Amino acid sequence: MSMEQKLAKKTAIVTGGGKGIGWAACQTLHRDGFQVAILDRDEASQSRADELGENALFILCDVSDEEAVSEAIKNIEDKFGSIDVLVNNAGIQRYSTVTETTVEEWDLVMNVNLKSAFLCAKHVIPYMQKKGQGVIINVSSVQAFISQQNVAPYTTAKTAMLGLTRSIAVDYGPQIRCTAVCPGTIDTPMLRDSIALSPDPQEVYQECVDMHLLKRIGTPTDVGELIAFLASDKATFFTGQAIRVDGGLGIMVGGSKRS
Ligand SMILES: NC(=O)c1ccc[n+]([C@@H]2O[C@H](COP(=O)([O-])OP(=O)(O)OC[C@H]3O[C@@H](n4cnc5c(N)ncnc54)[C@H](O)[C@@H]3O)[C@@H](O)[C@H]2O)c1
């Protein structure tokens, strides 16, 4: 493909694009005509880029490492000629309360779930400014609003992501739009790994189903479609906001049950 043809296409970066929600976002964005760059620390994600084909690129990258992020983003700009959309999706889940959390574990969760989004935005925004436009989508969680027990660092990082979202929207609008998506329980490798820690994974899975008003767990595509919409020209009046895609999780209170 010539450089002219490449520049006619928009480019999206998806962190943690090798699995789960990130992979679904890669698929919806690619379907919608984006050149897609997958940043993931898992080498197996190369096969995802191969599956997407010519307009896709995989770069092995730990997105909590500034040097790796800055080099990866420069390589993407060199290959595709522009960066139009950044999806800060990479994340990890750890289970602990404040008193149980070691300083190392706290730093790990903050670095992977929050610092990574700051680093990617920091290094991508100058390229977006050069082009005069861009969209940043931060994958937060319903845990920015409601919390499970034993997820102190995770729920803290996901809540802070909303502040980062607002700051980017305020500091770089109107050229750059920045939104957060807040998924409920989504059926991904992260969820399967989490419930496998329980003595009865099937019971926990059913509990997850039951706590959503729509009586199901979300699919990665439920979130991928929202991300594709927010990245598109259909969403040009969205910025600074957190958008929940959660099947109604946590909005029902008790106390008025009909017999
Ligand atoms: N699954 C859910 O129920 C759910 C709910 C709300 C929010 N989220 C959030 O959605 C995002 C994606 O979650 P998922 O369930 O798809 O997770 P997942 O574990 O299934 O996939 C995450 C991907 O991120 C990559 N990754 C992790 N750390 C990385 C790092 N330091 N550098 C680069 N890549 C890294 C992994 O290799 C993997 O490919 C996360 O931020 C998560 O917190 C998930």
C-alpha cells in the first residue's frame, strides 16, 4: 500500500488488544476501516494481527514501561503515517483489601491499569495534535462507581481513570475527544481466571449473571461496539464522560419487592 493510501485510512491503537475486550475492539475498529495497532505484552497476540491481515500490526510492549510505549508509538506513526484513536484497554485484576495489599502489588496494579493510560496518552497526543484531531477511549469499569470486596487497588485505579479522562477532555478539546467506557461483568480470560480462584466457579458465574438486570454476562463485542461507536464520526459530541455498558448492574436497590 502506498503512503497516500495509508494516510487516507485512520489508525487506532488498542492496548491489551490480544485478548478479551481489547481483541473485540480491534475487530470492530478494523471492520470499520481502521488500521489497527495491537500493543500487548503477550507474544501470542501476533496471531491476532495476522488474523486481521494487512492493515494490522502487533508490537510486543509492556504499556506500563515508558520507554517501550514511546518507541512503540513512534513505530506505529512511522508505519501508518498517523494516529487517530487510542484505546487504553490493558489491565490486570488483583484481589486484596487495603491492609492486605503490599506496596509492590499496589504499584503493579496502578502501573498497569492507570499509569499505562497516562503514558500512552502522553506519547500519542502530540501526534494527534499534529493532525489536529484524535479520540482517546479509556477502558475503566463499573468499579469506578460501585465496588466488590477485596479489590482495593483495582477499584481505585479504575476510578482514577475517570479523572484522567476528564483532564484529557478539558486540556485537549476541542481537537481531541476523550471518553471512558465502564463495562459490567464481561466474559473474557480475565473473568474466567478470576472466577477460577473460587471454590465453586460455576456458582460465582451464575451470581455474576444474576446481578445484571439483563440476566446475562456481557460479551467482549458488547464493549467493542461501544468503543467503535465512540471512535467514529457518529460520536463527535461525546467527550469527558464515563459511559456504562453494564446490563444494568448495580442500579437496582431493594426494599420494595412485590409479592
Ligand atoms: N472482563 C471484565 O469483566 C471487565 C469488566 C470491567 C472492566 N474490564 C477492563 O477491561 C480491560 C480488558 O479486560 P479483559 O477482561 O479483556 O482482560 P484480559 O485479561 O482478558 O485481557 C487483557 C489483555 O491485556 C494485556 N495486558 C495486561 N497487562 C499488560 C501490560 N502491562 N502491557 C500490555 N498488555 C497488557 C494481556 O496480555 C491481555 O491480552 C481491562 O482494563 C479490565 O480492567 C474488564
